[in-house]
Amino acid sequence: MNNSFINNLNDEKYFYSLIENLANCKVGFYSVGLYPASLAYNCAMHGKSNNILLAPREGRDLLGAFSKDVLSNMENEIIERIDRMGHYVFEGRRKYYDLSELLLKCEIVILSSNSNHIQDDVKHALELRKTLKRENVVLGCLVGSFCIESKNKSPFILCNKYPQLAFFTGFHRHGALRNPNDSFTANFCHPDSLTALIGARILNQLSSKIQVSPGVHNIECQYIKSIKNISSIFAGFVNNFHSDKPGMLPTINTVLLAQCLDQAASVSSKVRKENKLQSKYLSLKELGYGEERIISKENIEEKLCEKGDYTFSQLNAVKADVLGSMSLPTEGQPTRNFQAGQVLSDMLFELKRCPNDIKEFVNWCNRYSLSQGGLEGLKSLKFWPEIYKEFGIKNNNCSMINLIYLCFNANPDEKKEIYKVLISSEEITNFCQESVKSRSSLELNEKLKGSDIFNNKEIFYNKLLCIKKDKELQKKEFTNKNSEKIPNYMNALKIINKYFIN
């Protein structure tokens, strides 16, 4: 898949023409759901040019994603501008733009569909682009969940399957986008640094209230978007159930953010061995990054080995997206995945137990007018075990997602332990402290055995001095001399280690 503005930099005439015409370059959004429609509303309020075009999916209305209440509060002038973005007049008749027309008129086309349609849309767009001889049009996507292979039903990252596919991301809560006084940041990510730079410049012109910066980490950012939608469910639960305990909320959100980044760093180290970044013309620093590479390492048999690539973490709009989606806004509604977490909170409070299964939870969400189709986090959660195995995610980098997954999928007795952790501020903060420790953690390993390292002076001393007595220290089971009851959060960790064993 070739997907860049410039295939041959030696074509000086084409390069000059493109750069001189940037102010007139158009961006098309195909499949106009709630997010792209809200983005268009923001551009209609603040954009000085008419450089955004909209093409609804066949059979859908241009503004059909908005409720009647929302539409009634919109300014007629803005609605008229959005309407003009989505249609043209042909032989005296109004017609909606379609994907073909976006490809003919635009330099960037963002396929805005969710995971239900995005795979077919990408294939269709590639075929159309070739037929129309418009292969310099750059294709991008917004989808924030994992896609599923039709044959073996295994999950995958769309940008990993199509490494040249651009990814547009940032924290743009649809309600906030309609606030005339608010401002936002975004990243336009493409593995070719020159395409990323030019694409970000074009998108940056759409609205004075949306600042777009270039990035090259499309795969990593799409993974973060998919995973943070699961994390938003957890955050919504905690913010609602424990709303009277504000001291614990920063701890939860910090762990959720850190684990999103840790997972993406592991994914980056794996996928970039095959899908290498292209900094042929511009280095990452020239693109705007602070460092060319940020690598974490671990000690394996006294040798430092790469553990994760955190270079992508310099994209602040991506991190803002994670934090924003896990926060309760000062006005308007939180994200839909956050609202799903609030529903989970109401369930646990009323039923005094974890949900029987995902189906019961979806039924509750429907009661709160949250359809499953709009809950990308729930789609990603369904396939979490496969994602966990595919990318070799370590338990200490995904403990919060493991916990929320088992809240739905563990057996009834195990769910009782998980329920006790979720409803107790002390248990859940202890879980946060212990679950992020690696398997090398001396104290954690002993706690998992039911022992306290500080109550076993001999093993503590010998471990510190690296004394090995016929490897008995690694095999011998120690018990807690005080016979203390194992805390619920440790039982929850044991349950997680039973289901997830990377």
C-alpha cells in the first residue's frame, strides 16, 4: 500500500505545486458519525476556509448522529455551513458527496467509520483511488478499537495491517467540540515523516481551535486509542463508585495512563522490527520530537535487553486523549466508554456483585441509552485475551485491564474476590501498588506465596547476599508465620495470574 503525498522528491515541479497550494488543500471525512460531525461543527464555527468535505455512509443523514435535543440547540447558520460541506448541486439537484467524490476533490480522506465497517472501507477506498488515478490522496482513519479477521476471528491493529495508513487522533469529546470557547490538540500520524508534516499542516488549517502536530507512530497511537477505551470504562467506574474518595482517583488514573503507554511501548518494539519508520527526509527531531528514540531496557541474565520503545510518548495530544477520556468533564457528558463505566458502578452498587457476563452489562447499558455499537472499549475488551497473547503483554503492564476483564469473565467464586477489590478504596489502591510490580519483585513473589518477606529473615538475608544453597531458596515454599489472612487484592492477583500467564 503506497500512501503518501510525494512518491518522488526529484519531481521538483510537483513538490512546488503541492506546497504552494497547501492553503487550498481539502480534507474529506467519509462516514459521518458523531465524532466527525462534531469536528465539522467546530470547523464551521472557526474555520475561515471551506476546506472540509463530508460524505455520509449510504442511507445515513449528514447530521443523523446528533439527537434532536442537540440539533435544536445548534445555530442555524452553523448547520447550514455543515450542510454545504456535505452536498453539491448537479443538474439542479442536491446530492450528498460520496467516497469517489472525496477522493477526486481532496488531498486527505479520513475514513471515519468504526470497527464494524472500517476494513471494508479501506479496501474500497484503495480500489477507488487506483481506478480514479488519485493515488497521491493520503488515506487515514480514526477507528479506536481492534479489528477482527473474518476467517479466524483474531484481533489486529488496522494500522499494523496497513502500515502506511495515517491515523488522526486527539482528545475531542464530541460535546466539547461544539463549545465555541474551547481549544484542542491533535496528532496526524504517518510513518513517513514528510507525509506526516504536510498532512498535519493541511489539517491544522481546518479550525483555529484545533492545533494539529505531526507524528510517525500510527500503529502505536491506534493501539493506545483502542486500549484507552477499555481504561475509560475502568475510570468511569472508579470515578462514580468512589466519587466520595477523591484522594484515590489520581492513583487510578496514573496507573491506567502508565499501563497504556507501557503496553504501547512493548507493541512498538515488536511491530517496528518489521514496519520500520521512514525518516528519509526529516529526522524525528526535525519533525518536532524532543528525542530520536526513548528505549527502556531490562536485565536478562546480566545483559541489558530492549524491553519497550517509548519514543511515541512524546506525542502529547495522544496522552491528553488518554487522560481526557478518563476524566469527568466540568461540563457536558464524558466519553461513552466512561459512561459505560458509570453504568458498571450502578450495577455493582445495586446488585452487590459483578455482572454475570458481558450480555447482562450490555443490557444495563441499553437501559442508559448506551448502544453497544458506540462502545469501542467493550469491543476491544471482548478480545483482550487474544490481544494479550498476540503482543506478549506482561501482567504488570495490564493489571487494570485484566481486573476489569475478569469482572465479567471469571467464575462466580473468583468474581466475589474481584468485587471486594473493586468496591474498597483500600483494596483497589493496594492492588494498584502491587500489581504494577514485575515478576522479579522479591516482596511481591513472597506475598503471592502467602508470606511476608519481613517475617522471613533468613530468605530475606540470603536473597540480598545472593547466596544459593542448592537452589533450595527458589523451590522451598514459605508460609506466613503470623497466619494473617491473605488480602483480597492478593487473591485477585492470583486469579489474574491463573488466567493470564505471559
